[in-house]
Amino acid sequence: MDVRESLSMAFRSIRSHKLRSTLTVLGIVIGIASVVTFATFGASLKADVVSEIGDTSASNVYLVTSPEDGGPFGSAIQPVFTEHDLAEIRELEGVRAVIPRGNVPTSALRYRGDTFARTQVTATTAETFTEASLVEGRAFRAGESEVVLNRAATRAFEENVTVGSTLTVTMQSNRSVDLTVVGIVERTQGQLPVGGFGSQARFFVPADPFYDATVESPTLGVNQRVYPQVTVQTDPAATTATKERVQSSLDDSDAAELAPGGAEVTARTSGDFIDQIERIIDRLTRFVTGIAVIALVVGAVGIANIMLVSVTERTREIGIMKSVGATNRDVMQLFLVESSLLGGFGAVLGVPLGVLVGWGATEYAEITFTLAPTWFAIAVTVGVAVGIVAGLYPAWKAARVDPIDALRHE
Amino acid sequence: MSRANEATATTREDPVVRVVDVRKTYQMGGVVEALAGVSVDLARGSYTAVMGPSGSGKSTLLNLVGGLDTPTSGRVELDGQDIGGAGEAVRASVRGSEVGFVFQTFNLMPRLTAVENVALPLVFQGWDRERRRERAVEHLKSVGLGDRLDHLPQELSGGQRQRVAIARALAPDPALVLADEPTGNVDSETGARVMDLLDGVHEAGNTILLVTHDRRIAERADRIVHIRDGQIEGVEEL
């Protein structure tokens, strides 16, 4: 029997039970839409995070402490990198700059009477800013009461902050300092490539004089500033080799001594971070999508159920078809086509719905929306496959209907 | 009334149907023997009625000849082809091309129009849409339903439905038309018209096997085969 004939007969049967077919298809729509939603969101999240890390920082090497078993980075951010360590690394071949970063605990920032609650500002060195990253003004100078803001921070107060304005920072020790805004940046060099989503307001102050976390250097035996995070800018042509040199230098550094038990200090490139982030997001996406598959299974059960009902209702019709020459195979094909049509409709409607909801989710999470087109093909295939699988038993049952009994069936 | 042969109704000519010593038993609590050694031939172009009380095995015989069922033992040949021992797919194809069924309850597909119902056997034969429709329209016209082509069965009277069923039976140009109590569900006047139509089908050269318990209906045939308790009781040439 020609598949087109089966299609037209299956269509007719689906149309003759509009509500029932709609509800059955709805089950698959929900299943496919949830899968597509999570897949789309996962793909968007990945693309967004990766693009945030960007290519510009490809030559950066980040020094972090992490648990020895290779767990998530940043899980043990503690100030361990001393001035001595930084000096050692500065001497290495291929290193262009070493940018430490630390947090200065604050209680609030004030601008023209408007207060912005903020528990910390970032302490770093002027090397964190490049010509390209500075949109306005200049980098701060070490030892001066100056501050550099990112764009989000200029809009954090009721009145926009501009170069030349004065911010008042209240430290946690309740000491207040007036800082002159000297520059506005777009993107900084020393930032760890895990900035979180969207653009937070950021304030950068010179480590000298504001950063005062110190520790006794195990190597030198004197108190030194100590930083939780260090970015090493390298010669872009030799990033990997330089990373290796930095890593071996770290092995007998103050940081290695100071790192808490079970943690180690490692040098990572942004590529390492990207790989790790991608792995984590992929794993999460697969996990959540796996949960969404449950909805799809429920939809498949719906199809199987309705097809079984349909076989029972149409027993007599099956008998008629068999009496006029339908083979078991024809009957089976007819029912399989019908169930795969239900699945296919579900997929075709579910994909756009899933994309829409996925788009909504990315809007809500303020990340860039990315389509995952291969998922569409997969989703439609899966929808049809689900229909076929769900229809197998009912179709087999239909094929086995005895025409003599069926013709007697009322 | 001439009793040609007590046990069989065979002929030497080239028969359309040859049933040789067929037995059919069912397992229903105990063993029920529906047919206990029946032999009957249907000559080409003949019109045979099978009469008997209910439970006599006449419907079983019809199902076997029509390829809907297989015998427990014995041979059933249709146009020289052994359909008693054939597999499901072969029997389905024979039902589609060599046999036309006319049932007591019409057995039309409720969601198909008259023309689609008539064309249905041709769907399973792989005919294309145009040719199917053409053939179906032709047959519907010949049974006088040229103005009811696109009506659904529920929009037709009992007599009209049975005429659609007859058109459907004839659509694949079968070797044999099987009619199972074709007038059982219509009033006697309509029944007479249905039987007139079958007479016409016979006169056009078709072989007909009619199952009925109504003598007046059976007398339309050339020959009446009486069946009782799964055996042929006698054959009556008219």
C-alpha cells in the first residue's frame, strides 16, 4: 500500500477526532517544547559565557587556587599570591605583565547624596587597563585616591558619574575616602573569565594604598600584600609555553605554601576555562534536558493510549479493510503512519514553542539568545520516532485483528 | 428437484472455486466441527445459493471460499490457486482482486464517501487515484447511484448502501462475488431490487455464491446447495 494513501487515510482519522487528537498532540508538544527549551537555553548560556570570556583575553594566564581533585575553579578563592610570587613571575620569559586583583571591603559608595550599597570594590594595578579598554579618561595612578569605573557603574547612581566626579567610599572600618573618577573602562584585562551574567557595576581602585590584606611571606619572612587572584599577560605567540613556566614557578611559590590543605595553585588559560565551562554547561544541559525527556515519554504514553482506543473503536473498519484486500502489513502501516503523524505534529508545533520559551528564558536571564538548529532536526525526528514507537504495539494489535470477528463486531 | 450427488457438488469443467473435502474445527470449550468434509465446485459464470439453518456451517464455507479463513484440512482453490494453504498476505491479495464481498450489514467504511468506499479495494491493489475514481464512478453508475457519488454511508438508505457494497464488490473485477444474506437488513421490496441487481451481475457473466436462509432469495440462483451440521445434505438444480 502506498504511503501517501496511508497518510491521507490517517489524516482523515485524526481529523475525525479533533479534540482527542489535539490533546494527544499537546502531550508531545509539551515534551518536545521542554526539551527544545532547555537545549536552547543551554546553548545560549554556553555561547554567552564563551563570548564573555572572548578572544581578547586568549593570551591571559589566570592563577587560581582549586581543590586538588580538579573540582570547579574558584571554589577556593583565598588570598595566597604574595608580592614576592608576583615579582618571581614577572621575571619569567614570555610574561608581559602581572596583574593582581583583590577586594577592598566597603560598606557604601556615595555620589552627590545618592548612596549605592556595595560590599566591595576591586583593588588592582594600572596594567589592568589598556588603551582599548579605556573609553574615557586614563588609568589610575598607584598611591593616588583615584577610581576607574566601568560603564554600568557610571549609571549606578541617580546622576550619571563622569570623569572628574568625586565618589565617597565608606570602608568597612567606617573610614571614608574621597576618590576622583579618572577613567571609564569597557573591558579590563585582569578579570577572571567568570564574571557572571550581564554587566555588573565595577569600581577599580589602586591596590596601593587601598588594598591591605597582608600575610608573612614564607620565603622572605616579611609581611607582604597577598592577592586571591592574579592575571598574567603573556606573549600571545607563546601563551602555552609561558603558562608552563608560570606553573613550575608556582610549584615552589609562597602561594603553594599558603594554599589551604587539599588545594593547589594552578595557572590556566582562558581556553582552559572555556573548556571547563563548556563541559559543565553541557553536563547541566544534558541533565536538565534528560528531565524534560520525561515529559516526552508521558506524551508517548498518551499516543499509545489513544491509538489503542482507536484500534478498538475501528475494529470493524479493520475487518472491512481486510475483507477488501488489506494485508496485515497495510493495516499496521496505516496505524503507524497515524501515530507518527501525531508525534510529528507534536514536534513541529513543539519546536517553535520550545524556541519561544527558550528565548524568554534567555531574556529573563539576560543572556544572548543562540539557536541550536541541529536540535530542531533532532526534535522532529524524535517526535516522529516517539510516535512510531508508541504506535508499534497498537498497530501490531490492529494488524492481528481477525477479519471474521471484526466484521461481526458492533 | 434432482439429487445429483449426496455428499458433494463437484463438476468436471474448469471451476472458479473448488472445495475438496474441507473440514473446519474450532476450539470453543470443546471442539466444534463447523464443516465436516465438504466438497463443492462453482463453475465459471454459475450462480449458487447455499442454504441451511444458522450454525449449519454455511458462513464458515463462505469465509473459506473468500479467503478470510483457512480450513483445518482439505483444499480450497480459487481460480486454480490454493488459498486454503496460502499465507495471510496471499489471501489478502486474493480477497482484494479475486473476491467481492457483499455483506448483510453492508460493511461500508463510515468516514468514506460512496465513491471512496467503492474504490477502497483498489487502494490496496495499488491503483492510482484517478483510475480508482474512474472505475468506482463507473460501477456506482451501473448500480444507479451516479447521483450519490460523494455521499457518506449515513446519508444513504439501506438499499442504496447495499448497492454501494455491490459496486464495491465488483470494482476489482473479481472472479467470484460472495453475498452473505444480502437482503437481511433491508425491507422485502428493497431486498427484491437488490436481488434484481445481483441477477444483473450474474447475467453480466459473474460467478456468484449466495448464502441465505430464505428460500425465495435462494431460488434466484441456478443451484441450491443445502447444508446442515457441517455437511452437504443435497444439491438442488433449478
